[in-house]
Amino acid sequence: MTTTNRSLATGTILHLADSTKRKWAQGEVREIAAGKLGPDSKLLPAEGKEWDWRLSVASIEAAGDFTPYGGFDRTLTVIAGELLELTIDGTAHAMEALRPLKFAGGSTAAAALPTGDVLALNLITRTGAVRGNVRIVELSKKREQHLFGAQFGVLLQGKATVLRGESEDPLELRDTVIGGEEGSPRISGRGFMAVVSLDLP
């Protein structure tokens, strides 16, 4: 997949609707961002197809085998729909919504859809170059969620506002905010957000 050149500056809002839909074996995929991680854990844009991390949203509309990514780690999170049954190297996993599952990208993975189509947040990181972690947080208007360096916040449910300095910007469903150490954006609202963190091994 050719990567999309999108700004990775602190506080940038990446609108999922602005990314191009592409077909994959089980449905469609929209890339949020892809790139590398500098020695200071700074987010760097991808150079063509050369990337060490990639974040995307994919629809899973048909049962079948996933494309293997040897040399990478993969974290999959169901963000819409009820249940994804994923069999990884012969072991079955019942994936409920908002419960991230991390596995080796080169594994043999096959999907089944007992309750219908699902939408999944998909993080892929190059083993030995970048480590990735996805956690789901509940947003609150009383306690702001800060996003720091090499972090992304993806709004999964509800409504939220991005606060940075004196500015306030609305966040649409499944939009992504880029974090940063200086002038880190804060998220206020109600709902659930995936906080994606990248770091060097």
C-alpha cells in the first residue's frame, strides 16, 4: 500500500474522511498515517513505501485469511461491530469491541464474522525498530486526556474537543490527533478514545 503524506505536527487533526479508501482482501482500508520514529522518538513521515509504523482503519466484511506481515507486530482493535473471531496460528480469539489484541504480523491469521461486519483500528510496527501500544481510555469533561510525543488519539465513540493553548477544535468520530511534548494537545469530551503510543525498543 502506498502511504499518504500527511502532517505529523503536534496538534494536527487527521480527518479519516480525507484519506483514500483502498481495497484489501476482507474489505476496505483507510490509512491514518505512516512513517518512522527518529532517535528522539519524533514522528517522521514515510518515504514512499518505506515505513516502520502504520496506523489505519479497516473494514472486515468477509471471512478469510489476513495478509501476513513478516518482521512486523500487529495490534488490532474492533471499533465498530460486535465480535470478530480471529484464529492466530491455530488459537482462536473472540475479539470484543474496544479490546486491543497484539500478535506477530507474520502469524497465520484468519477471521470469522459471527455477528456481521466489523471495523478495526490496525497498528503495524516493524519489529526491532518501533514498539507500539494501544490502550482505550474513557474521556471526561472533568479530566482532560493529554497526548504526548509519539502518541495519537483516535476518537472511537462520543464527542470531543481538542484543546491546545487557547484554541478549541471539534473532533469528529474516528478523527486522529497528533500528540507532542511541547504544547501537548488535550482532549475533553465524552466517549472513548484509542491512545496509540510509539517508542523505540
